Amino acid sequence: MNSMTAGELRFFRAMFVAAAVWNLCGGVLGYFNPELAFRLLFDRSADDPVLLSVFRGATGTTFTYFFGYLIVALNPLRHTGIVILGGIGKLGFGVQMLKFHAAGLANANALVVVVGDFVFGALFVYYFVRLLKTGNKLI
């Protein structure tokens, strides 16, 4: 098995910094101004305080992954567990937003979230394939 090249490591570091920024954008707006974020995705206000609180919690989780992906960027060969959890979250959130859009509950802005999360999900799969092919462990 060959080892991961310096170029690959640079690519993965940059990818995880980009993933961090992606999560920062969605997480900060949704956590600190959930009313606006909700309106941007669903074209309506969240009049129910429980719904708004749940939405803030979901985007707060997104915000925490900003820090997680920055940690991974420091050493992509070591912090794979963060990527596994984050990838599951990206897939789940993307699928749910796609379902909301298909049901007419979310607007086209939701598709930006879906495409972004699915692109990062695909890049994460590539990262895991390269880890395995170069003899690294997933956990």
C-alpha cells in the first residue's frame, strides 16, 4: 500500500477548512438568528417557540461542526471519527431538506443546502476511500 501524498493531505486539509466554513455559514445564522434562517428556507415564520427552539438546536449542531472540521483539518489522518459523525449528519440533514422541498415545505434555498451537503458527503467518501487505500484506519 502506498502512503497518502503531501498533495493529497493538502487537498484534504483545504477540504475540511471549506467544510468548516460551510458549517459556519449555516450554523451561525441559524443559531443566532433562527427566525431569519427559518424564513429563508421555508418562506414562513416559525411562530411556535418549540419549533424555533428545535431549529436552533439543529443549526447549533451544524455550528459545532465548524470546530470539528477545523480539528480534522489539522490532522486528517487522525480525526476520522469526527468526519464519520459529520458525514452522517450531512447525509441526514440533506435528505430531510430534500424531503421538505419535495413536499413543497421548503423553497429553492433548501436545495443549496442539499447540494452543498451532498457534495461534501461525496468528498468525505473519497477521503475514506483514500484512507483505506493508503493503509490508514477509519477509526
